[in-house]
Amino acid sequence: MSLFDVLSKGFCSKKRESNEILSQEEYKDKFLHGDEYIKRELYDEYISRRLSEEFGLKYNEKIKKWHSEWSANRRFVVELCYPRGNHIYLRWGYNYDFIPDINSKNKLTWHRTESSVKIHIADAWYNYIEDEREQDCGYTKEEFYNPRKCTSFQYQIPTYTSDIEFALEYIKNVIDKNIPLIREWINNVQTVDDAITVLNQRIVTLPHIYVPYMCHIRAFLYAKNNDIDNAIESIKQGYENSEIPQVIIDKLVQIANG
């Protein structure tokens, strides 16, 4: 019997229905006022089980990510993302074998092995769920830790709890809520053209700090489509007034020429 199964004993006796949205008072009681850290080892196995069942992904223990086998120059990857605050979330997307990074020595580096896995074009709950907050930054008193006011709390994993058994059951529901979003991404982003379309939309809407690297990714996607003109335009946009390393130009041309 697995650790998750042992801790799951008695969960079915919980009175809360799995699809019930917690009130602000309930959510605060379980996840704001608790001081027990919820170790990911307690729910990693459930994530592995669900991702294997739904998408055939395997868990890579060394890097603590889930991914598929290589197919059509890419592999599908799911990882846990740790932003600031008391919640973490699932992030997913594609790792391409033809998109390099560049290090401080102007050398190209790749993410092609079992120990080097990177999501080049990522997705998460925030691209599907919109919170209608009363203010642009932060939460009002009524919104803070309130899943009924701010839907985002329904899709994120809390990190502290006052009731570990309840928390693990809740996290299972959070993971299940993300599964349809992951499936939608896979269905909608299947080709290089699909990925370029996603990046085109994000480059004009996201804060500028994210744009240069997205232009880098898009340049190599264009090159893979044998479109060197758009590849060069994209990399120029990414570097703006900075000099583009020649090694990147050379690699774009090489990929575009097949």
C-alpha cells in the first residue's frame, strides 16, 4: 500500500462533497491558519497516477517533473511551479529538441536528456481562469483566501494546513480540476504553427520582461517551419538594440535549411 493510500484512509468519510467550493471561512481555517507544511511527496504519487492515466506521462524522479517520450521533436512536460506566497500550481507545455538556450560564454545549450528537461512554451490555469477582482493589485478583504470570490484558489495547491488529511483530499480535487485544462492545451497546440500562434498572442499582451525570451522561442519555431525571414525578425525583436550572437543566427539558418 502506498503512502498516499495510507494517508487517504477515511477520506471518503469526509462530509464535504468533492465538488463543493469552500467558503472563505473554511478555506482560511484549513489553509491560512495551519502551520503544517504539506510535503509534495504526499501527493506526487497521485499526480503521477492521474498524468499517467490521462496522458501517458512518466515521473522523472531526478528532476521531479513528469514528461512524455520524444515525438515529432518535442516532449510534453508537467511540473510544479513555486511562485512567492502560500500556493503552488501545475504548469505544462512542450520541450522542443531544436530550441537551444545560450550561456554566458555564447555557447548553445540544449534540453534533450532525462536530466535536462525544460518547458519552452508553457501553460497553466491562469490562461483559462479569470478572477474578477475589485482592484488590479492584491485582494480585498472579501476576496482574500476566498475560492468563491477568486476562482484561482480552486486551481492552486496550498502549502500549509491545519488538517493534513483534509488537505490531501482537497489537493486531489485541485489536480483533477487541472486535468481538463491540460487536455485542452494538448488538443489546441499540436503543431509548430499552433505554438507560434500562442506566442504571437502572448507577446502583445504580457509584460515586456517576458517578451525577449518568447521572441527567442518563436524564432526557432519559425526556423523549424523553414521560415528564416520571420525567424530573423523575431530574434531581432527579442534582442532589440542589443547585438544578436552570431551563433544564434547560424543555428537559425541551419535549422531553416533543414
